[in-house]
Amino acid sequence: MISTAIRVARVGSAAELAAAALMMLGFPCLMVAALVPSVYAFAAAAAVTYLADHYLHRKGSYLINRLGKVRAGLSIRFLIRQLLLVLLLARMSLADNLIYYGAIACFIAFFALQAPHGALVTLIRNRRRMPVATRNVDLKSRIRIPDAPPQGLLHRSAEKMLHLDLFAVAGILVGAALDRSGYGYAGIGLTVLLALLYVLALMPYVRGRKIPPNAEQVLAAVDGWLAVYKPETVLYFSGSKDSTYQVNMWLETMEQLDTRPLVILRERVILQNLAPTTVPVVCVPGGVHLMNMDLSTVRVALYVANVGKNIHLLRVPTMKHVFIGHGDSDKLASVNPFSKVYDEVWTAGRAGRDRYAIADVGVRDEDIVEVGRPQLAPIRTWQGVPEDRMPTVLYAPTWEGWDDNPGNTSILLAGENIVRRLVQADPPVRVLYKPHPFTGTRSARAKAAHERITALVEKAAAQRATDPRFPADPAAQAQAGAELARIEARLAELSGAGGEKGDEAEASRDGVVDVTRHEEIARLRTEWNAAYWRSFPAHEHRVIAGAEPRLYDCFNVSDAMVSDISSVVSDFIASGKPYAVTDSAELGVEEFKRQNTAVRAAVILSNGAQELGGLLAAVRDPAADPLADDRAELKRYLLGPDEPASIDQFNAAVAGLARKAETRNLGQANRAAAGGAEAGALAELLPGQRLSSAGETDGVTAG
């Protein structure tokens, strides 16, 4: 019942639900205590409402937002509590006492200060929100961006301001309980004084040298930097916060380009969640600002997703436009008809080319280029199980998805059968269970199944720990644990040293990555991964629920994998290791393989998982593996050849397309020179991004 209430109320935990219930019940209790009257009951109820309200705000509860929508927002809740306090004083026959009038005057003055406080906070935030936010761009030497106000002034400012009434409320209650008005006057004075000081503390940040430069100055500074940097290849992305992973997966590839790279983002929330990178990043929310930006040196634009805002860059003819996507699978998104607007579409291997041919959505075969998957470089190719180590099988199911299609995940129908057969295998194997991060977020059944699978793995691990056939090396594990602690401490130190800036403007000013620090973090993460796997016995079953170790790290320590239809399977194929995929929808082996290219070299499991023996046999004796040749062929088909390396293929494709763009631009310039002034004017207009007097750009609205 509690889990149902949590889901209906859209809160994150039972504690959050309890806080919401206490806050809702607290206000009727306040009214009853005021009418009785009872100072102590009122004080207790007030304390509950204050604490519950604060807790929900600190958790960022969805209920706080909903209360505002039904006119029970933060200010209203504080006002009601103050009015009930005045009612309490009246019911205690203190209406003729000066403390009564003092309380009324205090709360009127207190709420009168809310308006200038809110106006100042809004004005400061608006003035400090720049038209373009950046990372790894030197704006500091071009424009003066003042320091952000202290976080204490702006972070949850409305909540902080309103909570200043706590001194007046507490003082008045103590004075009423002890019949000593002095406490009430002291609390009233302190509340009004602190509120006034809060307003005064904000005022310096709306005038003088504490005001950031205006939009024109910021845009001119960015254009000045672009003129010096001369970017050649752009990675362009627009999307929601949840889609940030789509651009993050390409950052390392951009760092390895032979040309000068630039990342262009369209949403501030994407910039806030972007992974650390050494590549210059420019976030341009406004379409007009982007279309007026000087990108004349760019020759290749790479697009990660098919979204409407792509048009703001696609309209520029001086660069060639390429769709690279954010994964290579049999999903419909991989053959979106929108893809025909690009000059080229890059796929990992032949499979991507064939998908477009079969879909017949207007993408020409000559416009498709196979470049491999540079992101898969960290995945090591399988060399068989070392003699001194037990085979490791990774179970990495996907989540339940947005509908109840039985083919979405194996967790519901097959998960327990898979894990039970693996932990009971003879000869034994080690099991790593790494569920999708979203598992159980939509379906209570999936969450329950995940918990049962976790319990199975943990129980098997505990039994194996007491089995004399599986000896451990406590000294080596302790040494690895100490190394982990050292690395984590250093990572925490480095993360703190480069911590978050005060706000967007300050982050743009100072957000130039320290390359040495960036490289040290990458090296430490590699060392952390190695130490992690040494910190427990090589035969120990393990549940890996967090972000670390990463999925590819789990690939590299595993000898086989069981999964579902998802990009996880396509990526694992790069290792060449045996793998199994569950036909949870019970389509049948032939139909399942026909519909899903990535499973053509897999052991196909039914929901009972009886076929796992074939997978384990292939792991134990690679020479007798019947699917080894099929996996090698499928790997080439899906991901392209191993040689040349994918990043080399990618760089060659970028260079080739850049030459095409340059040839086109030279041709336009020659035609303009031959055609006279009129043709020259036209050629000058076409590559540019100029605005008409109506505020529109070549038929594309500015928004």
C-alpha cells in the first residue's frame, strides 16, 4: 500500500511521503491549537510544518510543485501559519496587548519585503543569464564577467527569506507561554532586521561593476574567439536532460579528431549535465543567435539526433551535414526518413546501410558511409578463459520499457531462471548481475523481480564464501581495498578542486578544463577499475547496480553475456565473446533472428533458460564453439572491419567530407567572380546567416 501511495503521489521515498502527510495534517492541527487555545500544541504543530516543508524542498519533491499549482504555494503556507498565530493570540485574550499589534505589523512588513526581495533575485538571475554559455572557451580575456553572488543569497532564496519569520513566531510563542512580551518583541525585531538585511545584501549585484556584460558584448566575444580558434568540425546536439548521454558518448571521439572540434548545444540543461571534456563547447539556446554566429570556417557538422532545431544549422550551405546518430540497432529510429536531409549518413557497418535500403525512406546508398563505432575501442577482444580463473558470465538485462510488451525485458519471465541456472552451474561460473538503471522505475513487477534476482545472487555469493573449494586471498583483497580508498580520495580531491562554479556566467568565464587534471582523472578511473576487480575474489558472484564499474568494464572481465534486445548486445558483439539473448516474447528462434539482426550469432534462450548449457559449453571450450565464425561475421557486418581502427575510419570520413565542402565553396566563389556584382551579392548572402528586417532568417523563424 505504501509503494502504491508513493507511486500515486510521485514522491521518491516513504520518508518523503511521510513528510508530505505530516505537513498536510500539521495545518489543521495549527488551527485546532489556535482555537483551543494551546501554545504548546501550536508550537509542536508549527515545528512539524516547518520541518516537513523544509525536508520536501531539500528533496526537490514533486508535491511542492503541485501545491503551487493549486494555490497552496510556499508563501501561502507561511501566511496561513502567521494568521493562525494571530488567531492564537486573539483567543488567548491578548488582542489588547501590544504584542498582538506588533505581530500584525511584523508580518505585514515581512511580506512587504518579499516583493523587493523576489524582484532583486529575478533581476540578478536574468542579468547573469548570458545568451551563450561556454566551456573551454577563453572569454575571460575578452570580456569582464564579475563573480556570481554567494550561493547562499540565491540558492532556494524564497524559502530562505520566508523562513526568517521563524524568529518572530518562536519569540511570540515563548512570550505568550511565559507571559513576557520581551521575547516576542525581540523575535519580531530580529525577523524584520534579517529580512531587510537580506534585501540590502542583494542590491549591489544589480548595479555597477557587478553587472555582467550585455548580450551584444557576449556574442561579440564568442565570435572573436571563433575567429581565432577557427573550428573545422562541429558536433551539434539538441534534446532533453534525459538524452544527454547521446552527446556524451561522442565527446571522446571529438577529442581524437585530427581537425579542430567544437560542440554546439541548444539547451542549457544539456550543458549542465555534459560529461567533462577538453573540446570547446558553446551552448546557444536562441535560434537567432546561432544563425548569426560566425561559423564560416566549419566544414563538417555532425548530428547526433533528428530534432527540429537541427534546421538552424542545416540551413548553412558552406558546411557538409552528417547524421551519426547515438547507437546502431534495429530500432525504427535508425532509419528515420528525416535522415535524407543530410549530405551523408554514417553507420557502423554494412548492417546500417542495408537497413536504409530495406526501409526505402529516401536515403541514397551513395550517401551512406561506414565508419565503425569509435566508442567501442575500450572493449577488448576475447582470448579465451585463463587457466587460473573461473569463467565469468554477465547478466545485463534491459529495463521494462514504457509498455508491457513481454519482449522488452527478460527480468519478468526469465531472469530468475537464468540466474538460478548460472549460480548452480557445474563446473561453476561466476555471475555478474548488472541491471539497467531504469529497472523497476515503471513496473512494480519488474522491481520485485529485480529484488528477487539480487537476493539470489547475494545468497549464492554468501554460500560460495563459506565453501572451501573457493579460497580467498584476504591480504591481496585488503591491499586492493586500500588502493581503492586512496584513488577515491584523490578523485574526490580533484573533483572538488574543479568544482561547480557559482552560476552559468561564472562557469563560462572560468570553465576552461585543466588538461593535466583531466588526464589524471582518466588515469585514476582506469586504476580504480583494476583495483575494484581485485578487491574481492575472482569467483565471487556480484550485483553491480551503480554507475561504476561501467558496462564496458564488465564486458572486459566477462567471458560471456546474457541480455535482451538492446544496444548492449550490439556493443558486446565487438568483444567476439559468446552471448545469449532471451526470446521473452516467445517468437521462436527463426522469427526472433529474422526480426533482430544482432541475435543471429547468439544462443537463443526461452523463458525457462534451458539452453544456457550451450552458452557455457562455448565458454569452457572455445574450440568446440559452433557460433564462433557466425559471431566474427556478424561483428564485421554490424560494426565494420577491425582494421583500420574505427577512429581512423572516422577521421578519414571527416577529412573526405571537408574536402567536398571546400570544393563546393571554391566553386561558388569562382561562379560569383565570373558572374559579376549581382551574382557576387547572392553568393555572399547564401553562406551567411543574416537576418531580414522582419527578424526572420531565410524563411526560418527566429525561435
